Amino acid sequence: MISGFEAYLAELPEAVSVFVVSGDDDFVVHVAVPDIERLHAFLMDRFSARREVVSFPQLRDLPADEQPRTEPPGRHGTR
């Protein structure tokens, strides 16, 4: 099940990098979207619709250094 979900994430154009990790979380996914509204839509449409996703942290609960940040277009890295 993990490899299938990892493959699904890797195919999403918004996913910049996907890491399988141990601990409370199974995945860390870095995404590049133009604004917070698109991040919300990505989480709701692409993540929460999957049966493998039980939960994901709410943005307000993330530490300051893990909060989403905006970067100029084309500067979001590569896979």
C-alpha cells in the first residue's frame, strides 16, 4: 500500500519531493503551489480523497519553520 501511494504522489505535478519516513508520519511531501488557496485545494482534492490518508497536520499547527512559504515562480526545485 505504501509503494502505491508513493507512486501516486510522485505523479502529481505539485509534488516536488516525496519521502517515506518512520515515526508518526509515513510520508513527508514537499509541494509547490502558487498560493495558500491552491495548497488547501491540493490537500482536500488530492490527499483527503485517498483512503490511505488518515490525517495531515493543519497549517496552523505547524511550527513556524515548517509553515508554507511563497517563492518566485520557477524557483521551487526539482524532483
